[in-house]
Amino acid sequence: MSANIRHWLRQRANMPQQNFRLFVMGAFVFFLGVATIILSNKMMLPSLRQELMVMLGLVVAVVGGAAATLGYLALSLLRLFTLFDKKDD
């Protein structure tokens, strides 16, 4: 199993354009979620609908943040992983 994970990490590290796209799209979705939270709190009257919109914004922000984090880690740490990986296939 360790060899499969190592192989997947090596493949993912050699795709910087896809990793950057994941980072940018994740950041965009994160800020869309944050904007939903802010606008819901500012523009809507306190109600169940407002709370549901804030919860939706929170879910969107968490998903976007996770995607941006994965993209960032893939751009930085996985590249270092391949530089320091001495094992050749």
C-alpha cells in the first residue's frame, strides 16, 4: 500500500498546473463562502433562512478551504518530496 501512495504522490507532484488550478479554484470557492456569510449577516433579517444561508456559506467556505489547502500542499510539499526522494523506479 505504501508503494501505491508513494507512486500517487509522485504523479501528483509532477502536475503543477493542475495543483495550481486546484489552489486557485479552492481559494475562489472559499471566498465565495465567506462572502455568502458576510452578506447573509448584513442583508438579511435574523431568521431561520438567514441561519441556513450562513450555514451554506460555512460549508462552501470549508470545502473551498480544504481544496485550496490541498492545492497549496501539492504545489510546495509534494515538489520537495520528489526532490528529496532518492528511490528510482
